[in-house]
Amino acid sequence: MSITLIITAITGIVSFLGFSNPQLVSKLKHFPVREWRNGEWYRLFTCSLVHGGWMHLLVNMFVLWQFGGQIERILDYYYPATGKFAYLAIYFATVILANIPTALKYKHEPYYSAIGASGGVSGIVFMFILFFPWEMLYIYGILPIPGIVAALLYLGYSIWASKNSRDNIDHLAHLYGAVVGPLLLILYMPEALRIFLKALL
């Protein structure tokens, strides 16, 4: 059974329900003030199950399905007994850890909240790049660019945007998800670092 499809299906169903149920979104969204004041730490993950609209949801789930499925198959190949469980655990942990920087930054700001799986999805894409650094990625489905180049540009933009952008996007989650995801993968599968260096060179 595909863990990626299960994650995608659950996220899609919960997000769809949230489109017409603001109370559900309010209960699940990343809300640092409530996390710190009320101990609602579950929000660090449940925010990944709700999205701001169809485009937000479809883009995240398409990327998760496209790249996550390949990571899942790789881990299942190297570790038949534990690979799928490890994949789920790494995704779960990536989402949570990606949201911690904003939880710290905005813990006294009641206006701030965030939704979406983008932090975890960023981690998944960077795990893929770890295995296939020169694989062409298609920006907006049109512009081909090597994965390792896209990764560097993405990190640079996320660092800049997290400090300067006012577009209501959690760029910190994007940045930390992209960093944490591959690190967690390497902790579980040290061989991944050797594979990356060999492919890179």
C-alpha cells in the first residue's frame, strides 16, 4: 500500500472539508499563540492537512505524489521491513520541525496563523534532489532546471523572502522543511549522502 497516496488522500479529504468549514480550519491551523498559551502543539502537524483553496491543495498534493512516491519506493527497496514506516515518520517529523521556527518567531503575535503542507513537501522535493541532483525539474511545468541548481535558488529565495516578503506565505517553513527533510533522511539512511556525492560528481 502506498503511504504517499494515503497521505495525499487524507490531506485532500480534510482540506476539502475545510473549504466549507472555517471552524475546522481554525481548529487545525498553525497558530503559534495558541500553541504556546494552550499547549495545542498538535497544530504543528495538523496545519498540513488544510489548505487555502484548490490551487494551493492541488499543487502541494501533485508535488507530494510526484516526488514522495519515488522516495517511498527507494526507502522500501533499501529497507523492505521498515522503509515505508520510516518514510511516514520522516514526513511527519519534517512537517513539525519545519513549523517550529514560525512557532518561535510569532508566539506573541495573535494575528499570525498558517496552513498548508508546503514545509513537508519542500522536504520531500529536497530528498529527491539528494538522490537525483542533476535530474531536470520543470519550474511551473515549463522551465527545465537541474535539481541541484533549483535547490540553491530555492534556498536563496526562501532566506530572502523569510526576511523581506509580506505575501502571507510561511517562507520559513519552506526553508526549514527543505533543510530538515534531507537531514532526517540521511540520519535514517547514511548511504544517501554517499549516493548524493557520487551523483553530484
